[in-house]
Amino acid sequence: MVDDRFPPQEAAKLFGPWDTLMGQLRDTSDAAPELIEALRTAHVELELQADELRRSQEVISSALATSDAMFEVLPLPLWVVAGGGRIVRANAGAMAMFAALRVGDDLSDLLSTARDRTRLSRALESIASAGSASVPAVEIRADLKEGAGYRGDLRMRRVVGDGGRVLAVAAFVDLTREMNREAALDMALAQANDAALAKSDFLRAVSHELRTPLNAVVGFSQLLQRHFDGSSPVEASTGLDWIKTLGTAARHLTTLVSDLIDLQVLEAGRMRIQCVDVQLQPLINEAVELTRYRFEQHGVKLIILAEHEAAVVHTDPARCKQVILNLLDNAAKYTPRSRSVYLEVEAQAVGYRVIVRDEGPGLTRSQQANLFEAFNRLGAERSGVQGLGLGLAISRQLAVRMGGQVGCDSAPGRGSQFWCWLPATSQAMRRADKVAAGGKPEIDD
């Protein structure tokens, strides 16, 4: 066994090369062959150990070079982190993705929330205090404030550096695309659920609205049949009332079906609008005549305040009359019995405004915000007033398509004023071009 306190290099300084030392030993004593052989064996063992040490050093150097190259070449952002989170090394992927985070900075600067920074600190403390050189990876899913909102996992593993220094290797796995895809799928699922609920609500509302006039049609037709087959005759005035009720129910059914078809055609962009120069007052007069029975039925008086016989507008005559009909019908339905609705035409610099003012309960600001949404009746479905909540939604879309606009001014307890603005002939082309380009027509308040 070689004495560590007297290494071979020191012996070489004192006695010269090994072979010379062996020769000197043979010359000075023939009684020490065992010692010479023991020294020769020790020398061979030392050389073998030296070769093995050199090979081990080469393997270690190669492994270090390989790991160093892998650290730099991996596309993942990688950091070597000391205790407390200070970065002591960053690879090219980390520098490319997070250029603002440099050696000497704190890894927690990567995280966007205090909660995630606390989780990172606790993870580093757990790694530093672990007794084993290998611990399970610490995984933190977080949103990053650097790198345009990256989202993913921050994974860390404990390593021991020179002198037993405990470090952590941290890798960021970018899951932004996957997580955004998951979020998009969740949103799509939520929208599908909302659509399914909306469809159920729509079918329930439509079935309810259709059932009422259909029941009237079926019931009164059976009564008329009994009258005419002689099984249950009635007076002529009673039969006439039944026939009027049948007509009312049939007209209501026609309105419901027409509104549904119009809304579907408008939303699909397939409704043809043909605007021409046309006198406005005759369209208003026709709408008034068509809704006069409606006002009488509800016990509401229609008062015409102002007319403009010379008013000419650029509009689609049939669709313009439909908008005015919807405004009048809406006022008749929601104005209390024995009250009045006022109709007037107001001339403006670049068009005409048809105004329908009622003496109804009025609308709050929140109700006005949802007033023109399809199927949104603002709670009127509980009032017994028939309808699907489509008339105003259709009216606004039609008016915009014709280069005009529909609006409402209201307050609780003060009634409501609905209006339809239509462009005058001299402004027709400019208005149409502006609306086609996505703008809104200028309206005088």
C-alpha cells in the first residue's frame, strides 16, 4: 500500500526515476527481493489507477460538454436558479423568449400574479430543504407578464452543483396554444349551451303565441259548425262576433309567421330592399287605416297631430309602411285603455321623422338598452299582451337597410316616443353610401 503522505512525485525528486531506484536497491542489497517486487506491483497498480482516473475524467468532461450543449440547444427556455430564485444561468431559448429576464434577475419576475410568485417561492424552499439529490419536479401553471401573455407550466428539479451547492433547473413549457384552444372550446361549449337554451325559450315562446290564436280558430270554428248544422244555433249578431274573432286570430297568426320569416331573411342578408323616391304621407295613411281596428280593439284613441303632404323620401315603400305599422301596433298594444297615441311627421334638414308617442308606462334606461333585441319583450310576456318581441327588432334592421334609423325616447311614468327617421331625396345617395360603408346616418336630435 502506498503511503499518501509520501506521494510518488516526491519520491522521484529524492531518488530519481523508478528504474534507477530499482537498480540502486538491487546493488545495495540482495536480501530485499520481496521489497523490490512489492514496489514493482504497487507501481503497476498506480499506473492502472491513473489510467482509470484519466478515462473517468474524459467521460465526465464529455458528459459535461454534452449536458452543456443540450442546455443551450434545447428549444425550451431553461434557467439555473440559486436559492431564493436568483438566476445564475439562462439558455438561448430563455433569452430569445424572455429577453428582459437576465442572469442575476429573480425568476419570480416572470410571473404575473402574487399568487404564482408565492407558489414559486415555496417550491424553491422545498427544493433547497430536500435531503435527497433528486426530488419530483415542481410544476406551476401560470400566466406570464412577459412574452405577450404566454401561458404554461414552470417545471423545476433539484440539482447539486460544485461544493454541494443546491440549485434548481427550471424549464418553461409553453402551453399557450393548447390552453387557448381549451378556452375556445369551453367558450364554444358555453355558447352552444346558451344557443340550446335560447332555442328552447324561442320554441316555448312561439308555441305559446301560436297556441292562443289557434285555440280561438279551432274553438270558434267548432261553434260555427254547430250553428250551421243546426245542433246549436245562435243569433246572427253572436255568429258575427265569432267570425270577427276568427279574423282577428287569423291576422295575428299571419303577423307572427310574417315576423319570423322577415327576421330569418334579414339575419341571412337575403331581404331585397329597393329604395325609390316616394311620397311619405300616403304610406302613413295606409298604415293608419290598417291599424285603426287594432286601436279600436284596445280602446285606444289615435290622434294625428301633423302631416306633411309634400314630404318625399328615398325608401322602400312596402318596408317603410311595415316599419310604421310596427310602431303603431306596438303603441296600441302597450297603451292603457282610454288613453291616446299621437302620430306626427316632423321635417328635418336632411330627412323626415315619423313620431309615434304613447301614454303608456314608459321604459327605464336598462329596458331601452335591450329594446331592439329580438325575442326580448322586457317582461311584457307576463302582462298578457300577445307578441314575440320581433316588431321593433325588425323595424330597426329594415330602417337601417333603407338608410334610415329607428329609436326611442322614454322615461318611467311619462310614456314613450318611438320614431323612424328617413332620408330626404336630396340626401339619398350620400346616405346610402355612408350606410353601405358601415357608418350611421346623421340624425338631428
